[in-house]
Amino acid sequence: MKEEIQQLRTQFEADIAAATDGRDVEALRIKYLGRNGLVTALSRNMKHVAPQDRPVIGKMINELNTLVRDAIQARKDDEGETQQEAGIDLTLPGRTPRVGRRHPLTQIRDEIKQIFLRLGFAVADGPEVETDFNNFEALNIPKLHPARNMQDTLYISEELVLRTHTSPVQIRTMLKQKPPVRIIAPGRVYRRDTPDASHSPFFHQIEGLLVDEGISMGDLKAILSVFTKEMFGADTKVRFRPSYFPFTEPSAEMDMWWESDKGGRWLELLGCGMVNPKVLENVGIDPQR
């Protein structure tokens, strides 16, 4: 048994020296230490060793087992370091990090803002949690008014709501600033809508307001026509249709002609109108001027 152990040791030392890569080393682990490995078989044969020889033979088998395990692990460690060194080329130039991009909504909002800034408008802002007065009452939408049924509202409390439109910015601006007023108010708005292709409980609006003496519906149409040509191209066609909003009188919808592969059609773009005299009175502005 002693000679068998010594021969196996000599054989393993030759095998491990001849191994050239990780696959060879793994094959040796299975050959010597696997379930049916040569060293494993020696341990199973201990039952055939005479009792008086078992301490010596057992020690030799344990030493061989340790030798095989340590040698295989050392070769695996060397193989891993070699692969890691081969996989890293420190002379390669660094990679340029990706540059972030603005969200499409942000790009569109900023483009619209720039157009109106060139037309002499300022940009105004307001809170997304609004008072019932600013969101409804001051805009000629009193309690029980049928127009309130046009949009379900998310209430924070009895007097506070998540704004359903950016029109409250009109009220806040006119309460602080006397005419002339020339602003746009981009922002997020909230409604209790079921999401589908044309509805969302959270979306964006851009409000526009011009209050001055001598302003007419013709001025409104001219400004919006200029905007659409700046935004969508000089050949853009638009039309105005009568509509209804509690806070404007008269009110209109503006459509633009949209070409597609299947032909063209009118696409609803925005609602507009002259500020309702009642709204002006609610903020202390004389509608007759």
C-alpha cells in the first residue's frame, strides 16, 4: 500500500507538470479527487489494511490528498491571474462616457417657450397644488357649474386640488400684475382620467395670456398662426372653430392640417379665446378698457 501511494504521488506530480491549461487541471481534479478518483479509492481501501498499519497508511493518504488539492488549487489560481492579465490592455484609450439627452417633452416645451419669448411673452409658473378659487371659481367655474363635469378633479382637501389645467397661473399673475400682461405658463396638470390613447391622469399644458387695451380676436389668431408656422413650418395651414370654455368668450378650437401617407386631415391642436369679462372682474381688471 505504501508503494502504491508513493507511485500515485509520483504519477500526479508528472501529470500536474504536464497540464497546460485550466481544462487539463480540472481533468486532473476529477481523476484524482473525484467520486471515483484515484486518491478517493485509496481512502475506500483502508478497510483492507491491517489494523496496526492503518495509522501510517492513513497519514500517507491524507498527505497525498492535501498535496493534490493544494497543487490543483495553485494551478487554478495561476490560470485565473493569467487570464485576467491577458484580458486587460492598459494601453487602450479611455471610452468617452455617454452624454445625457433632454427628454422629448422638455425639448418641445423649451422650443415653444423660445418662440413665445421672441414674440414678447414672459414665462410664468405656479404651484401644482392649487386652491379651488384659483382653479375654478376665479375662472368663471363656480360650484355646481356644469363645466366642472368636464373634468374629474383630484382633491387634496375641500379647498385644495391638484390643478386640472395651467389656467390658475393666469389668476395668480393678474392678481399680482396689472395690464399689460403677456405670459405663457408651461406646467404639469392632473385629472382623474383612465389612461388610453388620448387621455392620461398626468400630462402637460402650456397656457398663454395677453391682457392689454385694444386687443381683439384678430390679435389672438395672428399670434397663434405665427406660432404654428414657427413650430411646424411656414406652410402650416390652420383653421379656427367655435367652441366653449367658461373662462373665454368667444372661444375657439384651432386645428392644423396634417399630412400622412393615407392622405391629410385636420388635427385638433389647442383651445383658445378672449378672456371672459367675468374672469377679469374676478381679479380686479376693468373688462371695458
